[in-house]
Amino acid sequence: MSDAVTPQSRQKIILAGLVGNVMEWYDFAVYGYFATVIGKLFFPSDDPAVSLIAAFGAFAAGFLVRPLGGMLFGRIGDLFGRRRALTLSMMAMALPTVLIACLPTYETIGIAAPILIVLLRVVQGLSVGGEYTGSIVFLVEQAPDDSRGMNAIWGVWGAVLGILIGSGIGDVLAAVLSDEEIVAWGWRLPFFLGILVAATGYVVRNSLRVEEPPVFTRSPLRDSFRKHPWAIAKVALLNVGLGVCFYAAFVYSVTYIRDIDKLPESLAFNLNTGAMSLMLLFIPIAAWLSDRLGRRPLLIASGLLLTFGAIPLFSLIHSSDPVTIFLGEMGFMFASSLAAGGMAPAMVELVPASVRCTGLAIAYNASIGYFGGTTPLIVSWLITETGDPIAPAYWIAFAGAITLFTAIFLIRETRFQPLR
């Protein structure tokens, strides 16, 4: 980032990178938190477990197309500028959000209802495929070399804040509305509210004027796979642990606490909201540490905690005591914060500037889409098939081992190297 950038300009840059992630991840979180209701309304079945798995299948569909969205918006970012890609990705998220809020249910339009909600999830998945990675690239490239981690983390912070807002709204609705009211109309309200964040983000990003890197290539997709496949593979592997941990411990957990632990949904939302509120405090600290100690120490520490701590931590979540459950969520929160603090700047630093938007979007979205986004579906299926309430922990530990191996053996330290 140029020395000529003023503190006011830097604040606007951070806001532009943050606000889109608030919108994108708010919507994804709302869907995850209301998956049980959506399953009943759009995927009705005599077996509630089948409806829930179908609803999480639609949730996963949005993630499976994220690499395609990464290719699309990454190409726009590499060829036409980061700001333009970010503005377009936000608009592509806002429209499906409003349409989901208005969508008739299976009882009204039959089989068209589940088909339409899956299609809207796919469009949202394409949008998210470009939003998160594009904002992280934008924030890192606009940062001084000694604070790239602190700049990058605001994209992550916005994503966590968006999920937290979704959880908080779910908490409020569970407290003030009856189950019948939520099923009848209350679940639609969070999707309508999402348009306010989208409008704010569009105004901020459309007014932003910054210096952007020159165009290095006219074929960023081809060059990503031909010239830099190893960089893409390493970034993808690094993200496996964080993706699985986050979607198991903070998206699926509300469903788990309600359906497996048999505790009130309002309590599940309260616990989740509390743990994610603390994450907003921890991830800037982790980013600050990564700017001083390096990226690899934090990634290794997170991988160790997930690999060897997943089973005892999830055993805490499988409890009837709210304090014990919260301690389990705190452990996963700490592991996620460490990973995010090191991961956000490291994955930008690992990908060459010529294909940074495209290559990073492909790597990140393939990893999060095929591992993290499918996690609620996978762990629901594991519990149903095995009857073991701790089964999600095995999936988390496996994912953590992949990140741990990659951080130790496959990547170099990037903190102390120039970005360009």
C-alpha cells in the first residue's frame, strides 16, 4: 500500500472489504440456522432426519459451485480490477436472498419449491465464490508489508460478524416467536433484513477509488493451472481444517444441540452467539501475532488442536450442561481463530500476483466447498448411520490433520517476504 494512503482512506478500504463478507456470510448462516424449518417446508418427509439432510444438501449445493464462482469473479478481479469484482459479487448475493424470503413452499407450488431454493443457493454459492477471497486479496494488497495480517483479518472479521448477526437474529426470533410462527412466516424475516447490508456494501464499494495492480496476464485461469498448480494445491489443503471445524462447530452446532443434546433452540443460539462474539476478539489478536511471529506457527498450533483435541472438545459439546457445551465451543473457537489469523494473509502471499484472484478463489473455494460446506450434511449422515453422537469429531480430526501436515511439510514462511 502506498504511503500516500491516509488513515481515512485505509478505514474506507477496510470497510469495503468487511461489509461484503458481513452480507455473504450472514445469509449463509441464516440458512444453516433455520435448516430444520426449511427442511420441513421445502423438503417434507415422514422422517424429520431425511428432511434435515435434504435441507443441508441444498446448503451444500451452494458450496459445490463456489469454485466456479471463484473462477468467474476471480477472472474479473485479475482482468478488470478487484473493486469491480467485489461490487458485482455483492449484487449477485443480494437478489437471491430477497427471492428466498419470498419463495413459496412445497405445500403451495409442489416440487418447484425445492428446485427453486436449490437454484437460488447455487447462485449465492457462485457469488460467495468470488466475494471472500476477492476481499482478502484486496485488503492484503492495500496493506503495508508489516501489517498484512491485520489488514486481511477484517475480511475474516466481517464473515464472522455476518454469521454472528445471523445467529443473533435467530436467537431473537426463537425468543419472541412461537415455533408455529417461525414455521409460518418468521423464518423469512432474516432473509429480508439481509438486503439492508447489501445496499450499504454496494454504496461503499461503488464510491471507493484505489490504485490496483496492473494486469499481468490475459489468461488467469489457464495460467493458474499450468504455471502455479502447486501453489493452488497448498492453499486448498491449508483450508481444510478451518473449513470443517467452522461449519461443524458453529453452523451445524445449533442443530446438534437441539436435536442430539435435546436442549432448547434458544439456548443453542445463545451458546453459539457467545462463542462467536469471543471469536471477534480473538482473531485480531491472532492476526497481530501472525504479523510478528509468522503464519506457520499459528497454522501448526491450530492443526495440532484440531487433530488431537477434536474428540474431547466435541465430547464436551455432547452434554446436557450449557457450561460444558460452551467450553467445547470455546476450544473450537480458539482453534479457528488461530487458523484464521495465519491463513488469511498466508494464502494471498502464497499465490503469485499474476493469478492471485483467480488462483486463490479456486483453491479456497474448492477446499471450503468440498470439505467445509458439505460438513453439516456429512456429520448429519454420520450420526444417522453410526448412531455415534461423537462421530462429527472424527471428521474434524481428519481435516485438522490435513492442515497440520501441510503447514509443517509443504509451505514456507511468507510473513517476512515482500508481496510483490
